[in-house]
Amino acid sequence: LTSIIKNIGFVARNVPNALKKAEQFLVKTIENGKNVGSNFLVSHASYDLGLAYKAKRKWKEAREYLSLSKETFKLMGADVNLKKVQDQLRTLR
């Protein structure tokens, strides 16, 4: 599973129904992270989901989840991850 998440863009572009399955998994992970107060889960799952949407050119959804990731990384003080997500947001249409 970890290797799939790391390559979410490739998977979303090349495996039928992969985006839908990834979306279901990551949305549930985000919800669970919020329920237990885990900014780590919320930030990383929303970043991965944003990248998956970006790979499928779903710009609005990509921006929504990357923005959530940005805010959560900012709360955590995770500067390296914050820079990554800011770079991704800058590349959106």
C-alpha cells in the first residue's frame, strides 16, 4: 500500500478505477484522522488525494485537498512538507 500511495499519480493515470478506490481510502483516512485528532493522517492523506486529483486533472478537487494539507502541515510546523504542498499548489491551473 505504501508504494501505491507514493506513486498515486501514476496509478491514477494508468489503472482503471484506481482513483475511485484511492479516493475512498484517503477520504476515510482523512475522516478518521480528524476524529482522533491526528494532523499527521489528515495532512498526508489530503496531500496524496490532492496529487491523485491533480494527476487526473481535477483541478478544483486537487486545490481543495492540497489546501487542506497545507493548512494542516502549517499547524504541525512541518516546514519541509509545507514547501512541497505549496509547490504543488503553484502548479495548479
